[in-house]
Amino acid sequence: MFLRSFRRNRLFNRSTVRLAVILVTVCLTWDAFSLACYDRIPKRVPPAYDHTNHGRIFIASMHWNNEGILRSHWNYAVLDLVKHFGPSNVFVAVLESGSWDKSKDALRDLDYDLAKLDVARSIVLEDTTHAEEVLRTPSTNETGWVLTSRGRMELRRVPYLANIRNRVMTEMRRYSKATNTRFDKVLWLNDVVFNTEDILTLLSTNAGHYAAACSLDFSKPPAYYDTFALRDLSGSKTVSLQWPYFFSGASRTALVSGDPVPVQACWNGMVAMNPEPFYATPPLSFRGVPDSLADLHLEGSECCLIHADNPLSQTKGVYVNPNVRVGYNEVAYKMVNAFLTWPSPFERIVGIWKTRLATIPAMLRYASERMTIHKRVSEWGADEPGAFCLVNEMQILVENGWKHL
């Protein structure tokens, strides 16, 4: 009797396990099939079919040791963009800061070509190098410096970059005042490979209604590049460097669907912004966190903080457009734009499972970092509206770039 019951239970257990294995296999197969076969046509805006009016565009950029990409791609892409919008509808503002390669010569060539097109522009080439910046003694009460673990006052990277960006934006207000005109969009471009279709698609994000719209940027695909500025709709860093990136369900769902992805902050190679806050009094400006907070070994990207400070972020939204993918080199750009749909079926399956497996470790890691950040901000004793931008880092400018301390 007991033996018969034992055999019956064992057969039942085997059947149950077999059924469970079959169900799991079916679920995983369906999951892989749905991911691999999701084939939504990306929302792109080819120049030949662009019937929208994006108005006047203020094109802004800053460069340092970018001769290679300036000569190979960037200058030509900017000229094509100007020709598409029409020289009277754009202003090109570039600030180069003490490069030791021939970036200045490349930008002089761009200046010459823009002059032939009669384009309003400001191409500023500075001789002051990083070495001269970091070796000088700061003046009394000068901000943007921090006492480091090396026992000396050193120039912070983020306020230095924010100052350059603000100088570029000053050109927009100066020109608008002089000509009694206003721009309809601000377009910031990093040293990336892009084309006119990329720009038109970016500007058309969410039918043009946004505080800011960003591309996705890549240096070594499939990993995305700009981890310093990108925060999902919950204000979190991404789970993984690979698609579909995000913690937030709303951000992840939009990405998988190929729709504009709602986020709290982004930059990612290039960003289009509503210019109105930059015309306000006082104008919206780029910044780093206060030096007294940086003293506690905290930092935040000026490209993230700008969204925290922008009053339009809450009302009009900040978006990443996954249909616009730029690269910091030609190989990266071609890899992420090689096919009509992106990412590939294989990359979707690998990416989603990497994200799923990384979620719990990432949650624990970020929770620990957020606790550290919260403790230090509490110790600081003031409000920081861009707290979601903060990272447990100290970044300083050095002769050949920047470094962590």
C-alpha cells in the first residue's frame, strides 16, 4: 500500500516537473519570439519629405581636440544642415577651448564655408589651454574650485564646462537683441557623427512639444555612452548600458515601442531644447553643484542639472528619441544605424535578459549610492533641486582632460 502510494506520488511529481518545464520553455520561447519579431518601423523624417517648419535654429557646440571628427564628418554635417534650413534661419555658435591638435584650423575652415553661405555665426577660438587653466591661482571668492585629497585647490571640471556652455548661449541672446528676433529651437551638438535626417527626426520628437529632446549616443555599441547625464522618468540611472537600459517601466515601455522615451534628464550626443527659459530674466543657465557640496565628494553633470533647473521640464517633458542614434566615430554610427529596425533581434534578446538579470544587483548598488548621497546632502544642509543628478564622484580638470579623485 505504502509502496503503491509512493510510486503514484513519484509519477505525479515527475509529471508536475515535466509540465512546469514545458510551460517555462513555452513562455521563454514566446518571450524570445515576441522580442525578436517586434518590427516597428522607426519614425524618421527624411529631408526630402520634411514639410514641417522648425523655424529659426540656434546651433550650439563646444570643442576640444576634435580635429579628426570635425574634418571627417562634423563640419560637412553642419553645412548640410544649414543648407537645409536656409542660411537665414540658423545661427552657428562654436567655442573651442585651447586644443593642442588642429581643431582651430578645422573650425577656421568651417567659418570660411559658413561665410560663403552668409550664415550668422560666432566661432570663438581660445588660446588658453587646460594646463594654463589648472595651474593658475584662483582669485579671491572665485567659484568652481575644490580642495582635493591631494591637498590643493583644483579646478572642477563641471563648472568649467558649464561656463563654456553659458558663454555660447550668451551669443543667442546677444544676436536676438541686436536683430530683434528670437529662435524657435536650441540645438546642442557634441563631437558626433550625424546627418540632417537625424536632426529633423530629433526636432520632430513628440510633434515638437518638449522642454528637451535627446538622441542616444554610442562610442562602443551596443553600450550607450552618456551615463553621466541620462536619468529615467523615476530619476534613476540606467540598469544596464545595453538596450532597454531603464529601471522605470514608463521609460522602458516607450523605448521598446520606439516612441519618445520620457526621462528626467538626458544629453546623449545632441539635444534640442525649447529656448524660452534661456530668454527669461534671469536666464536659465548651465551650472555645477555648489563648491561646498562638491567638497563632500559629490558631483552632477551640467547637462543633467540644466533639466532639473528648467521650469519647462515638468510641463513639457524631457524625452529621448530612440530613432535618433549618433556615434562618436564612424564605426559606432554605422553599427547603430545599419538596419531599418534597431536593435537587432539578437541584441533585443540579449539586452532584455541582461537587464532583467542586472536589475536586482543594480537596485542594491544604486540604493547604497543614493543613501551615501542623501547622507552627504543632509550633512550639507541645503536643498539641491538636481539631487537625482548627483553621483559619488569628484571630477577635476587636468592638462590632458579630466580625472576622478
